[in-house]
Amino acid sequence: MNERDVCDIFCTDEKKVSRLREEVEITRGLASIFKVLADDTRIKIIYALSKEELCVCDVAGIIGSTVAAASHHLRLLKSMGLAKHRRQGKMVFYSLKDDCIQKIIATALNHNKAHKDN
């Protein structure tokens, strides 16, 4: 740690600390979503699903995996509330549950691009 990265003295703004200590509790549970997103394969799947609905076999082809592996990732995304599926005959199609996760990915891509450009 660089000496310039911390305060030279220790003091706190008790009102601010007390208020924010309570407010930050709203983030409880978010880490599990980010843990799911912290996998390159699942990010690719989410990105692909943000473009269009896909069957499990198509997802496997896109990520270069077996159908079983793709199905595993898709089930995890579904269990976290990020994806949904529908059955059509013998086919199962996946899509994003809503546009929230799509916005997170788009924001991250914009950040990544801006960071690379600097």
C-alpha cells in the first residue's frame, strides 16, 4: 500500500458513517450475482442471450462446449434469476429474464472500451 493511499490521521464523520452503514445493507446478496458473472463463459452466454433467444444447442455451439456444459451454465443463470427458458416441443429456448443484466453488461463493455482507449 502506498503511503499516499490512506489518511495521515484517523477520524470519522460519525453521522455519515452511521447513515451509510445502514444504507449499504441494500447491497446484501449482490455479490452472488457478480460471482455468477465472474465467469468468461457465462458472460459470453449472457451477451449472446442479450442479442436473441437461443436453444441450448446453439449456446453450446457459440461457447464451444458440450450441450451438458452449456445446460449447466444456463441452469445456473436461471437459478440466479438472470435467464428464463421456454419449451417448444423437444427444444428448450433461453433468453434473459429482463433487461437489467443486459444493461450491466453494456455498461461494463463501455467501461472496458473507454479504459482501453485511455
